[in-house]
Amino acid sequence: MNTYLIVILASLILGTGWTLYLEWLNLKSLAPTAPPLLADIHDPLTYRKSQDYARAKGKLEMTAQFVSAIATLVFILVGGFPFFDSLARFSQNEIATGLAFFVLLFAATEILGLPFSLYRTFVIEARFGFNTTTVKTFLTDKLKGYALGAALGLPLLGALLWFYSILGAAAWIWCWALVTLFSMTITYLAPAFIMPLFNSFTPLTEGELRDKLQALAKRAGFNVGGIFVMDGSKRSTKANAFFTGLGSKKRIALYDTLVERHDADEIEAILAHEIGHYRLGHITTGLLLSIAQTGVLLFLMGQALSLPGLFQAFGMHAMPIHAGLVFFLLLYSPISLILTPLFAHLSRRHEFAADRFAAAHMPSTAPLVRALKKISGQSMSNLTPHPWYVFFHYSHPPLGQRIKALLTAETRSYV
């Protein structure tokens, strides 16, 4: 059997098995009672309900992972890639063929994942009181996403295919520059032109909360382009807050559910945490790491396009560039499995650092502790995740670790 095919099939099977094992460990770690530090988040009945929610989500995720892996295995072994390549050849133009090939793969992936998405939204999230998405909103979001993907993604993919077709393996540096420029442009323009396609953003009205947030931003040396309230309640009852954009387009977005359920001090503490990410260079670090990873990916991708054995592994007699890009991503999956926990670890370190920044710019850690507990309680997050699951999947530290670190920092400040 082809060596490349052996590596890809083995990584798919082992990677899926490991993912399912981690999900199983996480479900087994659900404790009958909450940790003492978090015991005030739920009453006993609500705590049991949060565990039921974790089980329902975990079982659905395990099923989705298993079905996806089986479908991918079958697709590879029955010659799905050569078949899709033949369907895509409606034109003599290789770039048009490549784009059609990607559209077919995307459509197949969407069709496979749609039942799970529907079940997650309209059964699990609805059963536990989180879903506020209507069928109309769900479908509209999908159609807008497809249109946006076609308008932005297809031209980018076409440009990458063109570069690789005329420059071969040396195209990676031009592709890298293009993808970097594209990503930064989208990040800059998203707050004003893309995100409003899905949600409405209303400037935060004058009052105590706005005054507190503006004073905090000034105190922390952070120049913000605007503070907005987003209608997150049109899809879920869960609360959140985030920064988006670059430069003058930078803005703070507060979910309307956050504004409704949290007092001004708690929202100020949440904002202090988010400002911490910017002031401590976490956004820049993440951006640079993403750019570097993209460059390495595109370089290796260019090398893979000249490997006949990689194409033969999937039953392809020719070596079309569009198929080579997909085959490389399958071959790269074991490396991705290794890198993912490393990036997750860095993200968790950044979260701890942002918490410390918030603590340093607030009179007390109490508002942030209250806010974190409220957000966790309202979203019924798992209070006892398994350490291995955290290591591989969590971009944020578990709630108990964050609160313990905050309380320790406050204790030291008084010593």
C-alpha cells in the first residue's frame, strides 16, 4: 500500500480515537458535587442540569467526530477525490476546475455536518434554555455565510491556485504575502462591513456604565474606537464580550445579555481583562504566530505538490494543484494534532496574564470573580473538566484555576 496513504489513514484513525478518548475522559470527570471554590455558582438542581448539558454536548461531539472520520475514510477508499475531480472538470481552465473542486468538497462537508448543527441548536441548546435562534435566522446565517465565503474565499483560492500554477513550489512566498494581506484587511474591515451583516451594533448609551468603561480605557492607556452593544440574544441567552478590528476600527462589543445581567463593576472588570490582551501584546503575538504558521504551511504545501506518490495514494493519475492542496492538509494533520495543544497552552497563559492585568487596574478582584462565576453559571460550563481534555482543547483555563489565581494575586497584594 502507498506510504502516504498509510500515514494519512493511520493519523485519521489514531487522531479520531484520541479525540474520542479525551471526550470520554471529560465525561467521566463530571463530579456529583461542585468544587468548594465554585459551590456558590449553582444550587444542587441546577448543577445536575449543567452536568446533563455537558453530557449531551459531549455525546453529540463524539458522534459527530466518529461519523466524520468514517465518512472521510470511506470517501478516500472508494475514490471520492478522483470522482469529485471529474465532476469539477466542466471547463478547460484549471483554476475554474480547482474552485469547483473546493466547492464540491465544501458542500459535502456542510451536508454531513448539517444534521449535527441542527440538533445542537434546536434540540440540545433549546432543551437547556439557551437557544433563541429561529429557523429563519439559522437559514439566513447559513446563506449569508455561503455568499460571503464565495465573495471573499473563492477569489483568494483562485489567486493561490494561479500562483502555484505559474511559480510551482516557489509560489509559497507570494501566497504567504497575499494571505497575510487578505487576513489583516478582513480583520480591519470586519467590524464596520462584515459583522453588521449578521448582528446589529448599537453605540452604548450614555450613563454610568459608559463612563466607567471610558475611564478604564483611559486609565489603562487604551485607545478604543467605540463601545457597542451587540444583539447576541437573537441567537442565544449566553453572554459574552470581545474586541474586534485593528487601528481606528478597533471596537468593544458587549452582548446585550451581558449588559442586562451584569452590574457596571463586573462589566468593567471583563473589559479590563480584554484590554489586558491588547496591552500585554497577546493580540500581536497571536497575529504573528498565525502569520508564521501560514507561511510554513504554504511552503510545505508547495513541496507536496511535486510528490507523485501523494496523488497516487488517492487514486489520482494526474497531479492537479487543487487536489494536492487538499492532500497535503490531510498529510499535515498529525503535525496539527501536536501543535494544537501547544497553542492552547499559550492561550491559557495569556488568559492568566490578562486576569492579572485586570486585577491590577481594578480596586479589587471581586467584580471579575463575580463576573466569571456568573458567565460560567449562565452558560452551564463544565466545572470539573479532565486535565487532559483541558490540555488539548481549552483555550481558557478552567474556572476554578482562574479564580484561585485571582484570589492568590489579591492576597499577595495585601502582604
